[in-house]
Amino acid sequence: MSIDRFKVLFHINDSAKWPVVLTNITNFLNDVGQENPLVEVVANGEGVTPFGSKPALREQQKGCSLSRETLETELQRLAAQGVDFAFCRNALRAQSIPEENLPSFIRVVPAGITEIARKQAEGYAYIKP
């Protein structure tokens, strides 16, 4: 069976998982090539906390080993390779993170869970590290 184009959705709702997600995406792109897949990352829940500015939010990162600056650099590198990043507006509000705190390459969706369901309906493979 030949696959014309991979469609993959990575889901992150735990900020400690960002290093794993970044490694998974990089390995996936290295394996299948950057021109072949459609890759989207949906962040909701505590997955959005690295972009908070309050110290309490940073403490909630539960051991995320990446600084916000490092994470943003890595996300930008992947975005330049065609990876789409979608953050949940509900999670941002729940964590008191203004949308303006996000880099311009991150898209905000009304509800992360709805975005996940939509992508699965479109045939995206669901991966949750």
C-alpha cells in the first residue's frame, strides 16, 4: 500500500512532554521527508503553560526541561519546516495566558479537543507521546 501523503496530529496536554514531542516530530520528518507529511501539533491543558508569564505557571510545568526561549526556538524551527501549531483558547484562558504572549506562527483554536476530533475526521493519525 502506497501512502501519497502522511497526515499526523501530535497532541500535548502536559508541558513536561514537550521534549518528547519535539523529538518525535523531528524523527518523523527525518524518516518520511519534509515535503511528504501534513503535521499538526495541538496543545491544550497544561501543554500551553510554558507561554505563561506568571511564576505559578512556570512551576506548573511539572519538570519541563526546556525554557520558554528554547521551546519557542524549536517550535519556530519546526514551523519553518511546515509543522502547524494550534493552541487551545480555552486552555490559554484557564491558565490566564494572553494570546498575545504566543509567537505569531502559533494558531489559536477555540477548543483543542474539537480541533483533534476535526483532524481525526480528516484522516489524521493521532499521536500522544
